[in-house]
Amino acid sequence: MSRFSTLKDPGSTLDYQIDWSQWLASSNTTTETVQWLAGGTVGAVYQVVNQITTAGGRIAERTIEIRMIDR
């Protein structure tokens, strides 16, 4: 499982994009997923898991760690 961290203000709604192209075969045309995240509590840390399943049944996960700050 791969993960990365980022900062977010609770008042913002942001897109978090994950590029799966290095993991998927080059024959795939859809290699990205996007999550829209809104809200949160200042000081909290959230872990958002994005999971995909390929047509061949392979499963992969990426975790985004969101640290909430007041900007």
C-alpha cells in the first residue's frame, strides 16, 4: 500500500488525484482516479483509502493522509 500526506483547510473542497499508470499495463486508457474531499476538523488527521480492481481482478490501494489546518 502506498501513501502520501497533504494539508487541507476544513473550509475547502479539493480534488485529490491518483495516477495509477506506473502500476497498470500500458494498454489501459483510464489510469487515474479522483476523490473530492470537503470538511474536516482542525488538528485531525484523516486517512482516505482509494482502492481499484482491474478487469483482470488485481487489487491495489493508495492512502492519502490529510492533516487538517486552519489556513
